[in-house]
Amino acid sequence: MAKIGDLIPKSGMYTNPGVVTEKHEDGTVTIDTEPLTINKFHRYSNTTGLTEDEKMAFNNVLDSIYTKENPMDRLNDIQVTIDDLKKDPRNRNIVQYLRNQQAVMIRETRQLPRVYSQDEAMLNGVRKK
């Protein structure tokens, strides 16, 4: 089921990507192909699967993080944000998308965050009971 803001790579005979901007009771959706509209929901990565509010929260977090020039500062900031957000189970989806963005940052910097939080049961990479 499509959500407002979901990315549509192309649809039928239409070859330009777009985003869902409206859902109608008859089961149809309105897709906008304006690049600025696509950017509103997908500034940093494809956030299809998140609700509209989650998309906005995700973009706001990254807007704040990407104001820093130093890539290591960005990497450390995203880790702090992930650790903070994962305390509330309602943020589970946003945290997952932030982890994906963090993986991109790790590949770019070839570094790991200086400090991070890890479940104690997973310290050796295998969940202990």
C-alpha cells in the first residue's frame, strides 16, 4: 500500500520518477514528478516505506547533521542521534533508515563512529541467551 511521499521510479508509460502526493478513495494516487517535490521527501536517500511524518523526521535529522563540514563529525553525530532515538520503540523505522545512511557515511569515510552503543548480548557478533 502506497504512502504519501513514496518514491515511484516510473509508472506505466510514464518514465520520469515521482512521488505520491495524494491518495484517493477510489484507490488511485496522484504522482508528482516535480524534482523539488521528490526532494522534499527523498533528499538523502529513498525513504519509501516510512510514513510522511517519519520521512520528515528523517530528513530533519540529516539536514542538521549535514550542516557540519567534517565527515567524522557527521558520522559521530548520526551515531549519537541513532542511540538517542532507539530508546523509543516508535522510532524503530527512522532508526533503521538512519543506520542505512550511516553505512553510506562509513563507506565514504572508511572510519567507524568514535563511540557507539551495542546490545551487550551481541558483543561477539552472536546473540547470547
